[in-house]
Amino acid sequence: GTFHHQVVGKKTWRIRPTEELREMCDAWDIALKNSYVCVVEEGDVFVINTRLWWHRTEIPGVNTVEVDGDNHASGILCDNVSISY
């Protein structure tokens, strides 16, 4: 999975399940909406399997700092640190 730690500011994630996730949830009789909106604010950690969720992000306003990474078998790899002004 992927994690996102919002250090400063906030970020909006718009996510929707892939067909693979829909099939898995149907097999377990779990209902999914067509899409979700998640607002990640300062101090939040958002964990998402980006292989199973289509996603796009929006950064409203300015002054954000975030750290993104992937959880690999060998541990957590931080692969993106970004600062927006």
C-alpha cells in the first residue's frame, strides 16, 4: 500500500474502486459507492492501496508539505517529499 502523511496544509483525495476491488467486494458481499472524497489535513496519515483505487488529488490553497511512500516487503520507502507555496 501507499501512505501519505500531511505535514502542513491539506489535500483532497478523490478515489474510486478499480474493477478488481469491486469484484473482491462483491465476492464478500460488501457494497461500495462509485466514488469517495477524503480530505487529509495537517497531521493526518492516509493509507491507500493505489493498485486497487483509482485516485486523483487536489491541493487547495498554498503552503502544504507532504511525505508519500510505499510499504514494500523490505520496509517503508519514502519516495516523494513535496512542498508547495
